[in-house]
Amino acid sequence: MEEIELTGLESAGATPPENAERMGGEDLLRLVLNSLEDDKAEDIVQVDLRGKSDIADFMVIASGRSSRQVAAISEKLIERLKADARVPARAEGKDAGDWVLIDAGDVIVHVFRPEVREFYQLEKMWLPAEDAAKRASTTPSYA
């Protein structure tokens, strides 16, 4: 996946001032993608939901190799969203570590263990048919 550079407060690790506006849209997507890359998430896929759904502008789907890594990736992402983007992200599934859903407003993030991700196949529901088929042919089977 292409590395996306952050600038300003986020890249310096500084906390934004109290009156700073919350980050949204594509800036928030960049922060999410960088966080997932930094924490060694695998098979990162982004889905543009603009014009398709009112729930969010983007969905990001990623995998961790184990329940522990899924939980750690998710926890770090939530910390970065709060500190760098001023987004009060909500998460479901952190305790089990099989599938964590993080609602960051304009970006919805799903972090899966590979076997669980293959079972639910969210990409198949949201990506255009040709992209989903191409992805399915290049993804290893965990069955």
C-alpha cells in the first residue's frame, strides 16, 4: 500500500489545541491508513462510500495475524484518533479480538483476524464486482 504522509500536528505527535476542529473526510482516512500501516496491519482495503451510503465517507478493512494483534492495532488507532484528530471513536469487539469495528464518524474501520474476514467477506458487499473478484483471486484461503 502506498505510504501517505501526514503533516502538521499529527506527524509531530503533538496534541492539537482544545479549540482545534475535528478532522474529517480524507484527512481522517489518511490518519487511519497511516496508523494501520505503522502497526503492521495486513491486506488493507479502502472503500469509498460517498454517494453509496450515509453512514460514512469511507470504510477501511484490514487484518491482523492474531486476536492479540487485532486488539493492539485497534487500540492504537483509537488512541491516535482521539489525540491527533480529536475524534471520539467508538469500538465494538475489542475484547474478543476476532473483529473490531471502529466508528470514527467519516471513516468506519473493520480490523479482522484473517479467518473471520474471509468468512464475512465485507469487500464483496461494498467493492465493485470486478474489484472484489480480483481481490478474491489474490487473497490466500484460510479454510
